[in-house]
Amino acid sequence: MKQIDRFKIVMLTFCLFLVAFAFLPNANADEWNRKTIVTFSGPVEVPGVGAQTLPAGTYVFKIADSLADRHIVQIFNEDETHVFTTILAIPNYRLKSTDKTVMTFRERAEGQPEAIRAWFYPGHQWGEEFVYPKYRAVELAKLTNEPVLAIAELPTEPEALKEAPVEAVTPAGEEVPMAQVVEAPPVETASAAQAESMPETASEMPLLALMGLLSLGAGFAVWTYSKRTA
């Protein structure tokens, strides 16, 4: 009986470890892909592979891939069973982060849906400045009287967005430096900005501490039980 009871305690400890590890990836998942649930009260124009006007409703934004100079963003339906569009975005810097999601939009012609411009995740100074097909970027630039990020030819496959050349265009369709649209970070924050694009591990510490406490508690329980039954 003693051996059986000890075996049960060991197995219980092992199961607790499994549960803790099962939750460990999920603790960082939203931080890495920046999953954001957004409800639009009216129609919104979105660019990318699958460009369209989304009707009013609830959508899920996620970063599908983080590259050195660009991000790939996907917009899903509310239950994440369908991808509406895959968008090329260029990191854009702001001096002050907020504790809430921020979505910005470009000016629109009368009667036209708002065109999404950028998405900032809570707590991050880096946001996603969305890139439009050149013909549409020129139209938006005319409405806002400022340059807009553009891609000359929209690829048919999302993977091609990773290498597609990006430019900034004026209302006249002329190319200008991208710095006129996206703001580069101060030198001292460049490394921090790069770190934001990588999976963060700091949030693992509470779970690791919990697993340590569980193992210590289980070990103490086994030692106590052994002393009583010796």
C-alpha cells in the first residue's frame, strides 16, 4: 500500500506539471500575435490580399508573421474560422503608448466607408501602418493631402507580401521617402522596438514560479508521508 500511495503522489505531481506546461504557450500567444478583438460600428475598408469593405461587426486582428522591416496582419471573423484579408504593414512608432487598442482611419469621401490606416496594440509604442495598392493609395493621398504607403502590384498570394517592394506616394502619384509616412524610433529605443517583434518570455516567470512551488510542495508531501508511514 505504501508503494501504491507514493506512486499516486508522484503521478499527481507529474500531472500538475503537465497542466502548467499546457498553459505556458498560451500565456504568450496573445502577446506575440497581438490578438485584438475589434467591433466596427460601420463599414471599414481594408487592404491586402482579399481587400474589401468589411460590414459593421466584430473582427479579430492578428500578426501572422513578424519580419525585420514589416509585419503580416490577418483579419478574421469573430470565431476565427475565416480570414477576410492578409495585409502588409510597416511598423510605425509613436511617442506614447496607451493601455487600450488604438485604430486610426484615413479621411474618406462623402458616403464612402472609412479606410483603416493603423493599428496600435495596448502597451506598445510600435503599431502597424497598413499598405494599400498604389492606385488606391494615390486616391487616399488626395483625400488626406499627405503621402500614403503603397505597393505597386498587389500579389495574389499572402506569402508574396513578405518580399513586395513598398513605397510612399503623394497625391500626384510621385514616390517619396517612406519616412514621410512612418516615424523611425529614437536610437535608444530601436532595440526595444525589435524586441517587441519577438515572442516575449517575461510573462512565463509566474508560471515557472508556480511550477517550482508545486514541485516543492509535492516533494514535501512525499517526505512527510514517508516519515509517517516509515
